[in-house]
Amino acid sequence: MNFSQLRAFLAVVDRQGISRATDDLALTQSAVSRQIQSLEQSLGMKLFVRQGRSLSLTDAGRIVLEHGRRILRGVGEIQDALDGLKGLKRGHLRIGAASTIGTYLLPEPLGAFKGQFPGIEITLEIANKAETLRRLLAQEIDVGFVGPPIRAAGLVADEYLEDELVLITAPAHPLAGSPSVGARDLADEVFIMRERGSGTREIMEEELLRAGLEIRKVMELGSSEAIKQAVAAGLGVSLVSRYAITLEILTGRLCSAGVRDLRLTRQLYAVYRQQGPLPWAAAAFLEFMKGKGLDRSPRSD
């Protein structure tokens, strides 16, 4: 067995076919087929069963898939460590972030980091908090940026930045222009919320419940941008991060206010796995972020 055969095997599994794996591997279809055949010959077992135009894994194939991913992750960790010794001239920084953080807070520091280390390839995946933590635990990303609470074992959470949710309304709304409102003033409002799994939605629901306010009218949308558009169109009100509405407040498209009876301040965190060293690029980025709100240096080997 060699790494080329193993990479070809994993690409065929991930792309669900030999022809679709050719672009990832920069090989012809016949070359990919030869790699798979050579791997099967070296192992003495079939890894795929052809069903019509599709391929499915045999029991042996599932075993090779499980261990093969670990082997190539180990190879990647070796390369990350060597890249670190080269002064971060090469490497890959894989970040996941909740919607508000990834959209409004991370692009600027990521741009500055890229300017300092132009050889680092950066991937930023934006999803809700639940999905970001899942990707982190599955080792699909190296660092996640999310809001509280973080209910997942095996993770370290470093304080990154303090955020505050504020009420937003359309300029023509009766509450527009109020410096602050009471929670009871919102009893009859249509609340426009993110999907379940969003950190913003979690804190909104918890605080409204704590204040004894039952939400009877809800519209659910999948992003902060969609929520702002809906609120500006007069479809309802929402609670969003103050970082998400800077432009809309300046242009007068939205109005904002605090809510007196709700605790809407939250701590945002940089989260990474407890076990194993951080990849060099991830450790360097968190060190870089210390000057932008991160209190402690993460460990790295």
C-alpha cells in the first residue's frame, strides 16, 4: 500500500465514483482505476462492489476507509509541523464560525493574518453554532468561533470578544427611536429568528422565557442578512448582534434599542479540541488574535 493509492481510494469514496474523483486527484479515469486495482491487489481483498453505475464499499472497504482517514490526517499533521518549522511559509488554516462571527467579525483579522503569512491557505466555513462544534469534534476544522453556552466535552474555550444583542425594528415601527424598551412591550410582536442550533436564537429564547414572555408569533430565517431584510421590510422585530447592524444603523435602514428586562450580553469564544496539538497555522492565528480580544495563548507542540 502507498499514499497515492490511499488518496485515490478516499477520493473515490468521497466523490462517490471514479470519474468524479479525477479532478481532485488530477489524474485520468484510467489512472484512478489502476490505483484502486493496485490497492486491492496489495491487500488481497475487494474494496468496492459495482451496482449499476454506482460503487458501494465492501466490509474490507469500510475498514480501509476508517483507518485510511486517520493515516492521512497523521500525514497532514506531520506536514503542518514541518510547515511551522519553515516559518509558516506554507500551511492550511481551517476555521469554522457561527454566522455573526464569521460574517462580521473574522474577515478583517483573517485578512490581516493573510497579509502577514501570504503562504497560508485559509478556509472559513460559516454555519450555526451546533454545526460548527460538530465539525470541530469531527476534526473537519481546527478552530471554531461561537457564542455560549458550549455543551460539548473534549473542547477548550478561550474568551474572544464580548457581544451584545439589541432589538432591531423598521424605522416606521412604533418602537423605533426608543432608547430602550421593556420585554412586555414585545409581547404582541412577530419575532424573526434564526434556525434552531443558532447561538443567537438560544440566548434570545432563554432570556424571553426568563422574563416570562411567551413568543406566540415566529418567523424563522436562515441567516442574519435575511433577518435584517425582513425586519427592514416591516415583517417583525428581532434581536441581533450589535456588530451585525453597523451599516444599517448608519444608513437609517434599521433602528435599534436595548431591552431593559433582558440580559443580552454574551461572551464569544475561540474553541479547539482538548486532545492533541493544534496545527501550527491555527496556533499562530490564535496567537495573532490575542491583540484582538483573545486572553490566553493556546498550546501547541
